[in-house]
Amino acid sequence: MSFVQRFDKNSNRYLKIDGTGHVIAESPHPFTIPGGELLEEIEPVEPERPARAKMSDPLGDMR
């Protein structure tokens, strides 16, 4: 089975992800494969920031 890793900025931890997309391990350090090579890393998780709400001006037409 193949694995990749991704750095999660929210938790400051590396996530080990299997081929189906499930997280199977977390670590504060990068994961390695036998032989000492680092696992392939995919793009880091970007925290989602909700868009700012725009408030309508209910009295705007009267001004």
C-alpha cells in the first residue's frame, strides 16, 4: 500500500495518508520509509477562512 504525508498547519503535525485518503497516523516529525527516505509530501493543508459577511444597508434607499 502506498502512503503520502501532508503537513497540517492547524495542528503543526504531519499526517500519514493512505491511498484511499484516510489519515492513518500523525507525527510532529516527517514520516520516513524503510531506508531513511522521506515519504512523498503533498500540498499542506490550508486553514479555511470564511469570507467576510457583507451587511446590506436597509436604509440605504432612504438616504
